[in-house]
Amino acid sequence: MDELTLLRSTRDDTLIPSQDTLDAGRAALMARIAQPPQPAHLAPARRRRRPIRRATWIAAGTATALTGILIAGNINLGVQSAQASEVLRQAAAATLTTTDAAIAPGQYLRSITHARWLTCTNGVECVPNDQFLDVYKPVDPGAEWVLVRDWGELPGLTGTSMETNRAVGGFFYGPDWSWQQGDVAAIPLDGAEAYAWIDSQYQGGSASREEDNFVRITDILRSGLVPAPQRAALLDALARIPGVTSAGGVQNLDGVSGVAIGRVEPMRLGERQEIIIDPATGLVIGERTVVGAQAFGWSTPDAVTELTAITTTVVDEAP
């Protein structure tokens, strides 16, 4: 039995409050919040107890409503997570049937990222800035890689926006950061083992251990350079992280549709970092940042603030 069917069959629908109950509770809460404070010395002595009783009823109604909202929200998130896990496992299975393009000696695996990222001045005024990152990975990952980058209209940039960088192993920006994000060959090919491998490397950071695991897996995948067997294992590992979500029919920056895979982290108030995958190949074809304030089950409409497109091909030479 899959996780979604199990979840639906074991949950108790009687725990979910009716929509009328939620609406009434929310109305009571909003009305209470909207009331101006009542100074104690302005209230007649004989009525001093009434506000206490009224507040007690409001608190009880509010607590009931919020409890119902949290229960409904948790169940809804559980359903979303189960659906996303199934999507990821199906993508992992499809990836295993995919044959990546063979790279002959002298050829390169090329990953092109077209990114529209926010560029901020003094941390206040932020505008979208288009960049292009063109990476060439040789047959031997320990040989020299090439990065051709267009920084776009970066504030404070003097001279050309173009950069060509060559580095052994893809360490374009120093010895502590490789474009490949570690030894891909070391990734276990079983999904459960890949998850344990990622989880064992946790050293703190992020809002939670689950978020950190999600980010480190997607950092590897988003390079566009992970072979199919390891790619499938990492997709399966993502399916094992609580709170993962999916959305179909999402377009990358170049208009190519795929499935967005993200994760709801309560501490982020609705902000999500998502990868967009081709479910037939498991390749990451883009990323996006989605924001929206979220509290007690209500959120503003999702807004995409950053978006990319990633294309992976084989070429005969590098610049």
C-alpha cells in the first residue's frame, strides 16, 4: 500500500472541523484582534468581571478554531507530502530507465543555467537580473572544467560582465566549493541508503535538519551533471524527507514545463526553494523561489521571485 492510500485510510475525518466552524472561529479571532484595548480605569467596577468572561469565551472559541485549523493544516500537509513522495518515486523509477548521453574522450557534459535572480542594492532595492552560467564538465571529473559566465547588469560591476574560469575538478571559486558538490560516484544507488548518506553528513544549520538535508540533495541535483543512477537515488531520498511538496505543470525560465519539488518549512513563513524536474528523466530543468506569508493555514497568493532554466547537453569542445 502506498503512503497516500495509507494516510487516507488511517486518518479520522471526524477530527477535521467543518468549514462553518473554521469560518466562525476565524471571524471571532479577527474581531478580537481588531478591538482596541480597554483601559481598566475606564470600565465601571460592577462590569469588571464581564470582560473576563467574554475574553474566556473568545479564548475558548479561538483555541478551538486554531486547533481545528492546525489539525486540518497538518493533515493537508501530510496528504501533499504523500503525493509528492509518490511523484518523486515515480520519477526515480523513470530515471532508472533513462540512458544518459554517452561522453566520449575529449567531449564535455555541458550544463547551461539561465537565471533570473534578485540583485539588491544596500539590501533594500531588489531588481531581477538575468545571468548565464555555462559549465563544461570533462569525461574525467578530476580534469580541468570550464565556466563561462555572464553576470548581467550587476550593480557596481565595472568592465565586461563576461567571465571565463578554468579549474581542476570544477573548483571555480576556491578549494572549498566545487560545482559538482562532492564526489557524485560516492552516492549510494539505493534511495534509503542515499538518504542515510546525506543525513549522516548533517552538521547543523538551516531551520531544521530536514530542511538542511533537502537543500544539500537539491544542491547536488541542480548542477544538471548527476548520472541517472545517482540521480534516481537522490530523488528517492527526497521522497523520504518530511514536508516535501510537488506541483505539476510548472514552467522554468525558458518556458519548459516540469514538476516543481519543494518543501514546506514552518520557520520560513511560506517561502520555498524548489527545483523543477523533468519527471521522465529526473533531470533538474530549473529552480524557483516562491514566497508568501503564511500563518495558521492562511497564506497570500504564491509569488515567484526568482526563476532559472537548466539545460544539459553533450558537446565536442569547451571554450
